[in-house]
Amino acid sequence: MTQPSFDYLIVGAGFFGSICAHELTKRGKRVCVIDSRNHIGGNCYTEERNGIHLHMYGPHIFHTSNPEVWQWINQFVAFNQFTLRPVANYKGEIFSLPFNMWTFAKLWNITTPQEAKAIIETQSAHITQEPQNLEEQAIKLVGTDVYRKLIKGYTQKQWGKDPAELPASIIKRLPVRFTYDNNYFNDTYQGIPIGGYTQIFSQLLKGIELRLNTDYFKDELPTHDRVIYTGPIDKFYDYRFGELEYKTQTFTHEFKAQVPNYQGVAMMNFTDVETAYTRIIEHKHFDPVDLPHTWISYEYPVPYKASESEPFYPVNDTPNNTIYAKYKALADQEPKVSFGGRLAEYKYYDMHQVIESALNFIRNLTT
Ligand code: UDP
């Protein structure tokens, strides 16, 4: 029998795929990476335009509390000291995010944590049981005023669903603080790679066979022994148990030739339901450069169509998780295919969690 050309065919050049490619190559395996898009890096892809690194698929702020992950990524790139301190814009009124004393002080004209807690307790008194959905969870955490101005419209737009139909876990991603601390994350380490994310992937994939614009399902593939698949799991099985729902969005990027500082912050969330976009990103604030111009991006949520849209977020509600469990049961039986990353594991992973999961996957690989 002739030997296949590659030991591993890796489908997807995002974090999971690129890490596997890098680590397996180090172990002497013959690896080929394919990606259906025309670039590496998945949704972390950044592109330099006019001296500014644009996050082409929305803001990516690296954060982790895992020293191993932090050390691992620092082999490939230097990080700056960026801390995410986003601003919410509700019909022209500006609030601090995440929900912290700056937010509560502005909203209620108060100054102390005790006052803020008392107001939230009053506003959430009707939620007496364990919150069953995002709306109840949000009101329990921050009360009805914050919910109405900063959560309801934004969530409705982003997910295309009423917050009462979404899992409570989504809102628990955000810190609620009774201190004047507006760092969006609680993690020990945080920053933006100086010079953008793409260089990390270029280094991970250096010297490895890479085929862009190559579709696993349609194009001719090199012979291989095993597959590491990082795309949507339902697509892999031709949707036999039904389509999984993913949330997706599109971006319009705008160059502002005469504007050195458009909005004064990297990320501004538009939290009313009427404004069509969810956020405006001003990229130069992530990786600061002294230039007379700027690039901004509008982020628009759009309905997801399987096989047509670029999936971004899994929708981990009960119906979708039930379908996923069926696919997972099949995936677990595959002798030669492994599944990893946000889309294939149907998990709302952040970058550091994907890295952790890929490093663990490689560590546990016996062949
Ligand atoms: N969220 C909100 N208002 C905001 C920001 C976030 O209601 O201004 C809610 C919304 O439901 C969102 C969730 O919090 O889906 C998680 O937000 P996060 O910033 O973690 O989302 P991501 O950065 O992954 O898009």
C-alpha cells in the first residue's frame, strides 16, 4: 500500500489548527493545512492598512490567567499593555463598561457601592429563583435600569433573539464590580500583540504545507492518514441531525483620512435596539500609532445561513446543545478524525481557551 502524502490533514488555519500543525511538525509529523478562506488566522486575522493593524473580524483582545498559555503565546509575539475599557453609547449617553461603579454613578447619580447595591436589590427583588435565562440573570446582577439601557437592545441585536430566550451563561461572561475598575476582564494577563495577530499564525505555520482557498468538502485533497477538523461540526456530517445555529456578523471598514482620533476608544458599543450596528471599533487604539488618519469598523449582526455565512459564535441554548450532543457522539467514534476549536466543539471559547484546548489535545495525542 502506498503511504499517504501527509500524516495529518488539518482543516482550518485558526488557533486550533495552526497550533496542532506547529506542534505536530515539531514531533516530526508530515502536516498539510487547508483553509477555505484566502488567509490564515481564522477570525483572529489582522491586516495592516495605512500603518494600522485592523482586526478584520471584530475586536480580539488577548486575556488569560493561565501562565502556561501566556508563556506559550509570548514565544511568538510581544504584547503591549492594552486593557479593554469599552464605552457604551445609549442614544448618545455614554456609560462605562463592564458594569462597575463608574456605570452606576453616572446612571443613578450616586457615589458609593452601598447605594448601588441597594438600588440593584430593589430593582431585582422580583427575581426570587435561580435565573432561567439571560434577561433574569442580567436583572438579578445589575437591576432593570442597566438591563434596559445597556443589555436588552444590544443582546437582542447581537443574537437576533429576545434575551428571555437566551442562556444566562452569556451575560455571566461580563464582570459586575462594585469598584471604580472598568477593566473588561478579570484575567491576570491581557494585551494586544504588537504588530497584529497574523504574524503569530505565520510563525506557527512556517515551513508547513498550506493550501488556502481550499474547501475540505469540494476540492481535491492530498492523501492523508488523519484529519484534524476545526470547522462547523454539523457541516462535517452534512447536517444529518439538523443545522446548528451560529451567530454571525459583517463588518464595514472605513478609512478616515483627516481624522487622527475618531471616537477616543478602541470599542464603543451601541446598546439601543434601533442603531443597526452593535459596535464601532477604532483599531489604532488597540496598538497605538501616531498617525494623522484612522480606520474604523462597524460591526453588524446578520442572520446566519449554514454553508454561506462565516460562523462566529455558537448559540449554546438547549435545542442547539441537544443537536450538538448527537454530532459529538458520532465524532467520538471517529477513528481517524479529531474535532477541535470553537466551531467544531460548539463552545463559546475565547482565544486563550482554544490555545489551552489545542495544547491539551496535542499533549494527549498518542499517535
Ligand atoms: N452585552 C451587553 N451589552 C454590552 C456588551 C455585552 O448586553 O454592551 C452582553 C451581550 O449579551 C453579549 C454578552 O454580554 O452577547 C457577552 O459580551 P462579550 O463582550 O463577552 O461578547 P463578545 O466580545 O464575545 O462579542
